Amino acid sequence: MFISFEGIDGSGKSTQARLLAARLEAEGHAVVLTREPGGSPGAEEIRRLVLEGDPDRWSAETEILLFTAARRDHLERTIQPALAEGKIVLCDRFADSTRMYQGISRGDLRGTVDALHSLMIGREPDLTVLIDMDPAKGLSRAKARQTAEERFEDFGLELQQKMRAGFLELAAEFAPRFAVIDGDATPDTVAEQVFAAVKARLP
Ligand code: TYD
């Protein structure tokens, strides 16, 4: 089973992915916890190119190519081998992030994102957990982390609001694949809801 986690910056999805991995492992499942951009040595190198530096370092089109290149490598080297071994793959962000961040945020490039996705990736997660979150709270959490990877957080609150709405639209568009979880609760409460959504779909 291939499960992705999506949400705006600071939504707590990375924490939730970790909590779910621990819980599934405790239940005896073999789990691979991974992330995008990154998740394989080559894709981690691309991660540095896209997440560090000036917000205008790349055009939106170039970004789509870079994120898709990273995803292709991640899929080939990490995700597909793990799925073939019968493991549960938990991925912190996947193609829905590109549909959102590159497809919607800086002009309407969703068609370009989808075309490249079907050409080079061609697969969706079995389940996407969307941690829905008030953008003001998400942003203050993200800022508090103070890492070098600030390019996207630098876009600010207005973009985060657009993102939240955009993720909810994606959840409606791909409804059977999505579980939308309210992230504005304690981490334990959110974790319970995430686990329930996964449990309901495990074969
Ligand atoms: P990350 O460290 O995963 O932050 P977060 O914990 O908030 O998810 O940083 C990933 C950043 O990259 C995030 O701002 C979203 C952005 N991103 C894209 O713009 N497109 C993509 O396809 C992916 C996977 C991420």
C-alpha cells in the first residue's frame, strides 16, 4: 500500500507520517517512511536545488521539471522496490504537492503538471491523507523551524491560504483516494483519525 501525506507548510503532516509509521510497525507491518522532494540519493540532490536559495531562482516550469525528475528517481529507486517487497510506503508529499505548488500557485500550469505526470510518473498513491490546517497557524509553525529550506515558506500567508483551498479542491477532485483530516487538534487526536482512515483501507 502506497500512502501519501499532503498539506500546507507547517500542517503537521510530517509528524503524522512518523506517528503512523511507528504505529503500523508496532502492528507488525514493514514500513518505509520517505519524503519528497527527496527520498533517494539523486532526488535528495535535486531537493537542495529546489528548496534552497532565492524564491525566484527557478521559473514555475523549470520547477515542474525538477520536482518531476526527483519524483521519477524516488519512484524507481525507493518506492517501487519497497512496494514490490510488500512494504507499506508512507510518503511525506507526492504529486499532489506539484499539482498545488507548481500547478496552481504561480499561474495556471496544472495542465503541464498533469501531462508530465502521466508521461513520467503514471501512478497515484492508494490513499492520500490531507492534513487540513488553518494557514495562520501552519505558517507560524513553519517559521518557528528556521531552516535553510525557506523558499516556499517565504511566499507568505496569502499563498498558504490559496494552498489550503487548492488542496481541498484536489481532495474533492480525487475524492475516493483522499482522507481529509482536521489538523487543528492535538497531535494524538489527529494521529487517531489518520490511523482510522488507514486501517479502513488496509487489505
Ligand atoms: P518540506 O521540507 O517537505 O516542508 P513541509 O514539512 O512543509 O512539507 O518542504 C517541501 C517544500 O517543497 C514545501 O514547501 C512544498 C514544496 N514542494 C513543491 O513545491 N512541489 C512539490 O512537488 C513538492 C513535493 C514539494
